[in-house]
Amino acid sequence: PMVLIGTTGGGLPAIYGSVIVAGLAIMLLAPVFGRLLRFFPPLVTGTVILVIGISLLPVAGNWAAGGAGSADFGAPRNIALAAFVLVVVLGVQRFAPAFLSRIAVLVGILVGLAVAVPFGFTDFGGVGDADWAGISTPFHFGAPVFEFSAIVSMLVVALVTMTETTGDLIAVGEMTDRRVEPRSLSDGLRADGLSTVLGGVFNTFPYTAYAQNVGLVGMTRVRSRWVV
């Protein structure tokens, strides 16, 4: 939807205007979603999370192949590096001591980087050209524009992300033996909404809870809010 909004004449100001409205709508609808908690059994929320995860698989596939549009897209060495990192993550998670197994994904990233540098996968030129510090300025691309069609599209997106967040929060609650009540669900959704409003102000896009992070809670068994 954001691509369509941006390419049909509205541009970035229309995108950010619709994002801000969607964030406000999420905050207002959060108590309503909280009262609908009984209509979200595991079958519903699990299916939503599964469908979203499956729809994201092509993204991971493109990254593993070298990034869509890259000159060496699909080259065996790209796929080999991705497979190597995956094997490292699974091996560390399964066989390493508890401390290392809980940071298996981080270990995989570091080992993958250590292999990628000498084999010429990396280019740090952009890092050298970047400033040491940067400041995000509100409405960097201009004042937001509120177009009706753009707002309607983004509200549909907001309903989908609210459903995903609901499933994520319920899943985390089950993992931590903490029952998700309507009030706690509403608070979580309000956090998403407020973040989305701030995202529209600071030139970024809607926020939502990520099922990947739910998977990390289950994988690492680290359930402390202090760690987060």
C-alpha cells in the first residue's frame, strides 16, 4: 500500500500522513481489540502469524541469493554463505553450552561476518563516508499530507498488524506463563500505535510486534523484560 500511495502522486508526505492517522487509529481501537480477545483462539492467531511468516520467506530467499537486483544474484557462493550461517546457528543452538545457545543467532551473524570479509562479500565504503552521528529531523520530506484513499489503505494495514500483534502477545504470554488479559493486550497495541505515530513524524513507517522476536523468546528461553 505504501508503494502505491507513493507512486500514484501522493509521494512520501502522503505516506507519512496516512501512517500518522493509522497510528492514532490503532491507539483508539486498542481497547476495542482488547475486548475481542475471546475471538482470538490459538487457531486464529497462529494461522495469521504463520501466513505472515510464509509471505516473508521470499525476502529471506532473496537475501540468501545475494539481494534482489545484485549482479551475482543466485551465485553458489552467496547461497553457500547463507547455508553456512544457518548451520552455525542451528549447531550452536543445539549443541553449545547454555550461554552460547541463547545467543546462537548473534554467534551466527559474527561467524558469518568473519567468513564474509576475507572472501570479499563486504564493502565498508559507505561506512567510511558516513557521519559519526546523525539526527532525525521531524517531517524531513515535508509536512504530511492527508489523502482519504491513502488513509483508508493504511487503516486496512493497521487492522492486519493489530491482529499480528495480538497473536504475538498471546504467544509470548503462553511462553512466559503470564495470561494475556484485555488490559495488557490493549496496552501492547497502544504501544504499537504510539510508535507508529512517532514513525510518521520521524520519516519512517508503521511499527508492529515481530513474530521473529517471539521465536527468539522460545529459542533462547530468555524471558526477562530486563534483558529486552
